[in-house]
Amino acid sequence: MPTLPVNEPEPAPSPERSPGLAILVLVAALTLPLPAAAGVRPAYGGEVRVALPAAPRITDPALATDPGDLLLVRAIHATPLELDADGRLSPGLLEEVPAPEAGGRAFRLRLRAGLRFSDGTPIAASDVAAAFVRLLAREGPAPNAWIALPVLGAEAFQAGRAATLAGVQVLSDRELLVTLASAMPEWPWALAAPAAAVVSRGGAGAGPFVLQGLDGAGARLAANGLHWRGRPFADRLTVKGADPRAAARALSGGDLELVLRPEAVPGATATAPSPPLLATYAVVNWRRLGSGAERVRRVLGALDRAELGKLYARGPSAPTSTLVPQPVLAGPAAAPASPSAPGAPGIPGQARLVLLAAADVPDQRALAERLQVKLFDAGVRAAAELEGGGRFAARLAAEDFDVALVPVQVTALAPALAGGQVALATRGPGAARRAMTELAGLPAAAAAPRAERLTRTLDLVPLFSTGVRASAGPALQGLRIRADGAIDLGDLWLLRREGP
Amino acid sequence: MRLRTQLAALLALFAVVPLAAALVPVGRALTNALASEHAARLDSAARALSGELARLSQEAAEGVAGVARSPDAEAFGRDLAAGALSPADAAGRGGEWMRARGLDALSVLTREGVVVTSGHLPGRAGDVDPQLAPVAARGAVEARVITRSGPSGPEPVLALVARAAIPGEGALTVAGGLALDQERARRLAELTNGEVVIRGAGGALLAQASAPADEGAPLLTRVGARLGVGLAGARRILPIGPADAPVGRVEVSVASEGLARAAGTVLAAFLGAVLIGALAALAAGRLVASRVTRPLEALREAAARVAAGDLHARVAARTGGEVGELVRAFNGMTQELALGRSRLAQAERVAAWREVARRLAHEIKNPLTPIAMSVETLREAQAAGRPDFPEIFDEGTRAIGEEVRRLKKIVDEFSRFARLPAPERTPVAPEELVSAVLALFPPPPGLTIERSVPEALPQVWADRDQALQVLLNLVRNALDAMPEGGTLRVAGRPAGDGVALEVADTGPGIAPEDLPHLFEPYFTRKEGGTGLGLAIAQRIAEEHGGRLEVKTSPGQGATFTFWLPVAKLETRLAKVP
């Protein structure tokens, strides 16, 4: 483990255990550090250059859903809670992990003292409250609104029936009380998701880096000396997009320090893969397919998901069986076998449908092509239509598809929250509330069958979830993949070359 | 139809009929020539197509073999066998190789036929490919209908495929080739300059393309296509695959628009020649016919003038032959006719004056007898010294005076007839004329006057006094014809360029034998009449450019019609001071 810089976080007094015990075990295996130079103290300075499959574009925590965008958000912004090395909740901007009150319906959030945004303005409890309000903005609800949906009064506020969010009370400059509509003891896990990051009124963040520039080529960031954990090791951070060959060439040539892609870069030092939390669901549009929807669902449900992930996902993958990705669920009950469907004997030979997929998410094209073939074998011709970010979301919201492949980067490690996040991305706020309500407070063993039932109810066909591999150059140190797949960019540091 | 037109049409017909008759054999010969040319082009296109398909087969085989023998493929097999290449990473290689080699289909298969990577159908990886697995790994090219990814989803396409083994221990093979798809059909269509249709084994249409059509006159093309019926349907069919069980076929047909346009051009030129010939023949015919028929036309016109009374009409056309003699005979005839009429008129005038003299002498002679007798009686009474001589003298001289007055009346009337003044015409309203006349004749008992003269009748061009004289005469005669009473009807109506004024009675009518003499001077059946009234009336009518006519039947009365011309606008305006 790398030595933490100044402002080492205080240990959480009683962190909530994640319901995903399996993920903790997995994380224990994944967070093996890179071979650090033994006995060498971490050094400040230098520039860390990171390559992703595509250059990040979004810095707003409320809107970022793509893995690359989420990485940039984590670099710029800070969240109320963090995950520690063991995959447990630990304090972030908050002094401590909040304990549930009122039977799991209320949480008192108290900020650390002396917090400041990167522009120097103090961080107040009202800024945390504003973060919840932003997620429920009435004009175009944010895709990450799942964090605030359980809060009391969220539905009325979202529908415009209430001017304020009833469940959020600012008690002082450093303290606020969050009351939920119903009991959800695991809700604090949402505060560790990047979407819960606190943003100043001027748009500044409190993360380890400050954005210097963002364009089509990538993002350029500088160290934030006001970060609550202290200044990060690297002076500068660059995040850009690169195809596999270019990334490999740059990494071997010393022009990159880190490549985050599904596949490992040949010849580079790679970590173990991240937890497969980028889950893809096939959403069947009943309104357009009518009676044919059940037949299409049977074809998709009959797919061998393990083989699907193995053959068509370039990174680490795991079959997904329910609304909640497998790594979030614990215990053998959470991994039911793929439902065996007898095929689709009734599908008419001339049937055609539109298969919508996200163009800028890895493996989605290959997955769509596989589904095309399987549907074709069952007598259904599917035209794959791949759309980029905004257009994909717009068509998804307008239900302009017959079957859509929806990738969701799950950032909350509690089944209720993960289920709500997936339901919101695929079926909207109503489905998200329902999923969170049904899964809230359930032990892992009980959550799995409930999640499976919810999946059927929401007409979702889980396919598989994937992770990424981090391939690092020889100089990069401090690399650690968290239980939620994130990387603490502030921990990265570079080995200095010895002088002649 | 006039003779000139008939002659011209006949000449044009003589020019057109032979040309039109030649059109049939010319058209047939042209059609045969076109069909031969088209068949030759079709054969040439089929040969080119066959050659291109053979070349494509060779290209497909070489492409597949090239991939299989490449170091990349060998390394691929080695890495895969060693587990150094994940299946997902391996799945993307097929597309790279396929595009690099210009192939349309390429898959890497295991010994069992399971797809490791596929360029044309990436989603097939992991499955046995039922279409490519049976292809023998001998490098020989086979034709097969394969499934490949398209914009609307997987779609069948006819392809020339080969399969070759990748060296090494991986037991992998490369199967792929070239698709006979829409793009290939377009290229083949360009190569053959025709239309190429690619069909599956069952005849299902897989691709179709045509070479760009030549720019040209569409009308000529349509005309030529109509002439060359049957060219468009001709095609050659090349089976694809084993001869006993072809998996598809390629059909080629050659565009016949060029030939059709050529045929259309020839036909149009021919029809143009026919048209020009017909027009030229028509013009020449009109010229010749005009020369022939001009004297005849002049004769016709002169004859019409003669028929209308113009005996001075002459034909001036100079021509010879029979027509010339006819013209001269016509001119001589009209000259003789004019001379004869002049003589006849002279004779008629002499006869008329003789008749007038005879009747005048008769009229004069009638009073002379009583005068002579009275004179003789007076002389005898004086000589006898008759005591009643004064009474006899008085009676005799009174009789002589009466007869002298009668003579004077006869002379005055004759003088009036002979010296009738020329009419001084002005526009006169017919209704006003009739009103003026009827005002002079209050209806006697037992007689009814019916008057029907619309005020809207146009004004007539007449000497008012003379016109009144005519109407007075007619009305007086009508009243005299009905001493026992009856109906006098006076009516006016438009008639041609004039106005007809009718005076009708219900008297006994006019005897048929009197009708020819009715308007002759001194003809009368009326006691005390001079016989000059109707003669003067008719003369007045004629001198006005009008006419006086009578219709009568015995016992049915008589109707006299006095027709006067209408005063024309310019004439009336000229008369306005």
C-alpha cells in the first residue's frame, strides 16, 4: 500500500458493511499494488498521463455516467464518503460515516472543519444540500438522480409540487439532516458515488485536481492544494482518449503512465481487472413490439451470458442475472443460473426490429452484432443502430427502439442503490423508486431473488457486466483500484530517475 | 373538294405511297440487323461476365490463401492455442484481415467449424457457421449463399468462397471470399454495359444493377424500342455453383437503348423524307393544278356572273388547247348573248311603245267618237233649224267638254307616267309612311283595317312622296276590291336588307290571266281606271332599288308587297346637315 499523503483520513468509527461481501473478497484480490519501489518514499511532482478508450467530455457529477467521465469527475470533485482499501465506507468530506437514525430513515451529515473548494470558497452544509437538489433538477432530471430519489419529498420536488426538498434540512454550516421517505439503512453508500460530489455555486470542485482545460483531445488538470487530504503527489494530470494500438505505443514509449481499457496493453504492467460493474441490460420495448416482445425476450434470455461475456467483452466480465450486477450481490443465492428458454419458435420469419446500442461504450457494438445473429437465427432481423452519448439517451428516453442495450456503470455497492441506479437508467424514476423500496434493507441472500423478480417485472434482460484493466508504465506508483472500480488519482506518484 | 385540291392531293399520294410501302421491308431489315447486333453484344457481355466471375473466383482464392499463409494468421493461431489471446480480442481480427485483403467475407474457423473471428458476421463468433463450415479446405472456390451483417441486420448474399488452412498446430482455417452483392452487381453492370441480376437458387432476387443509361433523345429511343420489340427481354444466364445443383445464377442483359435510338433515328429520317416528299408533291401538285385549273376557275366565275345577269363578263385567261378554245367559245357566247339581249330590249321597247301608242290611241279614240257625234248632231240641228237647238247645243257642248276633260286627264296621266321625276331619297320610317296613308282612308262601314307595322322597323331609303304614292295606290285598289266590306291588312316586316310593306285585301282576288299584264300601262279592269296606277307604282319601286310583287288566289284576295331598301348608317349620316 502506498503511504498516504498528509491529512490521512481518520478511520471510520463504524463503517457500514457493504452487502456485497463477495466484492470485498474480490477487491482484496484486485487491489494488489503495483510493484512499488521498496523503501522509496512517494515523491511529489511530475505529470501523470492517463489514456482511456475515449476522451472524457463531462465534468458535472450529476450528468456523468460514462466510466471515462466518472474518472474525470473523481479527479475534480470530492464526495462526502469514500471507500477504504477494504471496500468499506470511510469519511470523505464528512467527519464520519453517518449512522442511521429513526430506524434507518434519517442520517445526520457533519462536514469536516475548514473544507474549501478549489477556488477557495468554504464548503458548507448548504452545498451538500444543493448537490441533492441539482440531481433532482426539474428540467431534465439527471441520470444520477437515483442518489436523491429516496429522500423525503423528492418525488414532489421532482414533479414541481414542492419548492424545496423536504427531506434535507441544513442544521448549521457544517451539519445537515437527511430524512428518507422510507427506511434505507444502506443509503450512505450513495454518498461515496461520484454523483454525490459537492460542487460550489461557481462550479468548482473539491477533488485532488483542478480542471485546466477540456477539449476533444482530453482534459488537462493541475493539483489542488486545497483538497481535504492535502495536495496530490502529481503536479499535473492529463486524461485523453486513445485506441489500443496508440495507447500501447505511447505506454511503451514513455508518453503515457496509465492506460485504462477493457483489455490489457501487451507488454505493460497490469493490475488485476476491476470489478465488473459496467453492466449491460437489454431493454425490451413492449409498446412497440406488442405481443412479439415476449418472444424477443425469450431469445435474449436464452443467451449463454457467460459465453457472451467471454467472446464479446474484451475486458473482465461476469454474467449478470438480475437488476443488481453480480459483484454487488453476495452469496450463491445471488447468482442464479441463466434461465433456460426453449428458443423462440413463434417469432415470425419476416419480423424486423431496431436494436439500439451506445456507440461510445466499449464492447456494445460487438454485443449488438451478437444479438443480431442470435435473433436472426430465431427468425428476427434486427437493424443495429449505434448512437453516441446524448442521442442515445434521448432515444432511450423517447422509447425510440425495439430493443436497447443499456450500459450502466454501477457506482453504489449496496444492492438497493445499485438496483435503483440500473432501474433509473433503463426504466425511469418510477422504476428506480420501486426497486430501491423493494430492495432496501434486505440481507444479501434475500436481495438476490427479489432483484431477479424485479428484473422480470421491469422487462429487462441482464446480459453481462465488465470491468477494466489498468496498465501502468514503470514509473507509476500508488495505483490502487477501489472496490467500486475507481482509482484514487491523488494517490498516484512517479518514481524519479536517479541522477547520473 | 375543288379540282385544284384534288389534283394536288393525288400528286402527293403518288409520292407518299411508294415511300410508305418501302417502310415495311426497310423496318423489317432494320429489326433483323438490330437483333443480330444485340445478340452479338449480349454474347460479348456474357463472355465478359463469365471471365469476370472467373477472375473473382481466383481473387477470392488468392485472398483467402494469402490470409491463411500470412505471419499474422500464424501468430494468431499460435497465440490462441497458447491462451495468449482472449476470445474477445481474437474476435476483432477477422474484420481487419478481411478489409486489408479486399475481401467481402472472412472467418477463421476451428476444425469443428466454430467461428473464432468473422469479418462479415462478427456476431457469429463462438458458433458453428453452417454456411462456411462445409466448404472444403482445399483452396478451391465454391459458390455459396452466406449470411453477412448489413445495415438492416444479417442478410443473405451469394458469394464465391474458398477455405485454406493456417499453418501450425492450431488446426484453424480461413474461409472467405467475395460477395456477389449489390456493389458487385453494379461493377459487373458497368463492365458489361448492361443490366446484371443476381439471384439465389430459388430465383430470389439478391442484387440488381444497371449501367448508367446513355443520354439521348427519349422519343427516338421509344420509337426505336417499338420498332425493335423483343430486344429488351433478351438475356444470358450464367449458373453459379455446381452444374447439377447451382446455388444461384447471374443474369445479364444488354442495354438496347443505343440500338433502339439508332433504329429510331433511321425511322425518323425515313418518315421525315416521306413527309418532305409529301409536302413537296403537294406544293408541286398545287402549282401544276393551278396552271391547269386557272382558266376553268375563270370560266366558272364568268359563268356565275353571266348567270347573275352580267352579260359583259369575259374570261381573260390566256391558254391554249381545248381549254383555250373553251374560253374563246365562252367569250363569244357571252358577247352574242349581250348583243341578243340588247336587240331584244330594243324590240321590246319598240313593242311596248307600240302597245302604249295603241292603247293611248284607243283611249284617245274613245272620247273622240262622242265629240264627233256631238258636233255632227249640232251641225244637223242647226241646219235643220230645230227649235230645240239651244237644248241640243247645250247638251252637245257639255258632252264635248266632258270628253275633252277626259282627254286631258289621259294626257296628264301619260305625261306623269312618262316624266316621273327621279326620286329624292331620304331615311323614312315605314311606320310613319303607313300612318300617313291610312289617315287618308277612314274605314267605311263593313271594312276592317288591321295594321301591324312595328315602330322598331329600320328606316327605309326612299323618296317619301313617291313611296306614299305607291302605298296610296295599293290601299285604294284594295278598298276598291272590297265594295261590300272586308279586311284590309297593312303590315311591315324586315326582309333581307330592306323592309317589306304588305297591303292585303279579302276581295275576289286577281284573275290568273290578268296577272301577266297587271303592271302594264293602261291595263285595268276597274271602271274609270286609267291603267297607269300599278305601272307607275312598279316604276317607282324599281327606281328606288326595290320591287313590287303580288300574290293572289281567286276568291282569296290579293297581297301586294312593296319592298324598299334600308337606309344604311353611313348614308343616313351623310344626309345629316
